[in-house]
Amino acid sequence: MIQLRIGIQTASLQLPLKRALHVAAQLGAEAVEIDARHELPAAEFGDTALRQVRKLLTDLELRVAALGFPTRRGFDVADDLERRVAATKQAMTMAYKLGAAVVVNQVGPVPSADAELRSPTDERRFRQLVEVLTDLGIYGQRHGALLAAETGTESGADLAALLAEVPAGSVGATLDPGNLIVGRFSPLEAIEALGTSILHVHAKDAALDLAQHRGVEVPLGRGSADFPAILAALEERDYRGYLVIERQGGDNPRFEIAQAVKYLRSL
């Protein structure tokens, strides 16, 4: 079974960053994922401030598994694209300075992998995604932190087809089982399609609400994500990254995240 390296997404704790880091350490995390747009804005933090953050992380014996950089719109949208790309590159540079090799964002939605099924508009969007990700991929390889596109708005196969169009090893994927289930996709099929391009994993769960005909996020271990099977599939593909607990809902995030740590340790 895969050697568990557990992280916590600090934003999920719904606390100021400094306090969230202390709580993450108390809950037994080895690493954290920090939001570089809201918690630690890349444009506002210079080297002196980053040294202070690194010092706190060292004192708490925490590593940075990844930085999240959720843009308001995907890279398929032309409006204000240059600014979003420049800001993403800034986050990638910050990630490297904090010792993280991954920046997480949803890049899509990604059009169908089958070119014959794409409308002319979808084809333009797909080609724009390829162009932008190629640019970000080259930047990431030069600066030490890669973009890892988060799953969920499309199937693993469609995301894999997009990643196949950019230089090999320059852009990866963040597997999010909860997002995939909400989108009515299979996490295990996504692992099969994405393989070794998975650079990062969100430990998030979800279930289909049959009454409302939609997927909803639930506490880890309470939904449809088969984490023992997911971990086994990741092990087969030599995944050695972190499992970062993310919880976007819930009334008591600290308790639920503590329970999630226990759940993962029990597997």
C-alpha cells in the first residue's frame, strides 16, 4: 500500500493562515496546501515575508505540499487571459521559494478528447488551452514548480488528452475524487487515464444526492470515493506525493478534518 504522506488544505480550516498552520501541525499533518490567491497573495508577499513563513513552517515541522491558485475563470476564456497567466507564473515562482513543486488550479472545462465531437468553438477553446498550458509548462520546468490541473469539470480521459498535447512532463494533474464524483465521473477511471501525470491528490469525498439529482461533498470516508482502491491504484502508478485533505463544507471543519486524518491513517 502507498506510504501515506498526509497534508491539510489550510483554507479548509476556515482560520487565519498563521493559526491554520498551527492547527494543521496539531492535527498531525506533515504538509499543507496554501491558497496563494487569498491566504498568501503572491503579488503582495516579498522575500522577507516569505522567509517569515518558511521560518514558521520549519518551527512547526511542516512542508508545503502545493500552492493553490484558483483563478476566477479558466485558461480557455480569452478575457483578461494575459493577467491570469502572469499571476499564475508568479504563484509558481512563490511555490518554488516555499519548497513546493506543484501549483493547483482548474484549467477548464476541457472540451471532449474526441476532436470529431468538438464544435468549432470547442476546438478554439481546446487549442487556447494547449497554447496557454504549453507556456505555463515551459515556465514551470524552468522555475521549479509545475502546474497540476485539478480534475472534476471533465473526465480523466478528457484531461489526459489535453495534457498529451503539451510538452511531456511540463503540466500534471491534481486528482480530486470528490470533484469527479460531483461531476459524475469515476476517480478510478481518472487514475487509469492520467497515470503518472498525477502530481498531487486531494483527499475529498462526495456522494450523489438522488433526491436533488446532483453530487454533494461529504466528510471523508462517508461518500462514494473508494479510498482503499484509489490508494492501491495510485501505488500501481508509483505515486509518491501527498494526500491533502480538503473540506469545503461542514459546520465544524477542524473536527471533520481531524476525523479525516484518522480515517486516512486507518487505511
